[in-house]
Amino acid sequence: RLPADGFFLRAPARRFPDHGSSLDCSLAPLRLAFPAHLALNEDGVDGTMYQLMTIITAAISVALLMFSAMVHEVAHGWVACRLGDPTAKNAGRLTLSPKAHLDPFGSIVLPLIMVLLKGPVFAYAKPVPYNPRNLRHPDRDEVLVAIAGPASNILQALIGALLFGILYPVLPLSLYGPAYWL
């Protein structure tokens, strides 16, 4: 929607020959000195609220992804420690402290970019060190250490699904809807 005062520029709609109708295929409108509190998106939702929800969604998504990456790495180190390798414990990596695990680019910048571009989102954390020579049964224990991270991801997904099932009836549907967070 264009405001009456004309402080809003938008690429012209293009005609698609196969559809026979004008479809607006412009990207997000270019704003020049346009007051954000007057902006409405296509659904008639206030632009400021929409922008705020987009920022909040990005922040929550990246925070959850960072936490998941930390749990994944701690799981590798915890299993290695239980199987006889204290390397991660000695390095101070058996903690959920972000300082110990987060990689500035892979844990923060990359996921934020991916969320803001509305594409698939992934992240990575610093790998937890372990020494396979310290494991009691190296052939078996290396496999257990390797599957600990993905097993923690599956456990986190199950916990998230359980929380979703509990919270779905009470979450306001107007805030993107609870299904968005899955």
C-alpha cells in the first residue's frame, strides 16, 4: 500500500505473459524518509510491529540455535569423559557457558544472516577436544562419542515437541503462530 504523502518508492508491477495478470514481484519496498509507524504490510499489519516481530524472531531463532549447538558439543565431551577421556573436562569445555563453545562467525553471524534472508538456518560451535587414546575401549567408545551429539539433537527435538504440545493451547496465534518455532 502506498501512503498518500508519497514518501514511499516501489518498483512497478510486472506483467507475466503466462498468467495474464499484473503481479507485484518487487522486493521489499525501498523506504525514503517514510515514517515506519505508518507502514502497513500486505496483510494490513502495522509495519513497526511487523519489523519488531521479525527482529525478535531472528534473535530467538539464533539464541535457540546457539544453545542447541552448545548442548551438542557438551554431549560429545560428556560421553568422552564418562568413557575415560578427561580432555574436554581439563579444557573447561563441559559447560553450557557460551564463552567456551561459541564461534563468533559460525554461532552468531552466519545464523543471523540466514534467518534474515529467510533461508534454512544452521550454526556450528567450536568442536570439543577429545583424545581417542584415553578411551577405555577405543573402537566402541569412538562411535559412542560421535553419536552423542546427534543423539542430543534428537533429545532436544523431543523436548521441544513436548513443550510445543503443552504450550500450543495457550500461545497467541497472532505472533506468527506457534508452528513457526518448530
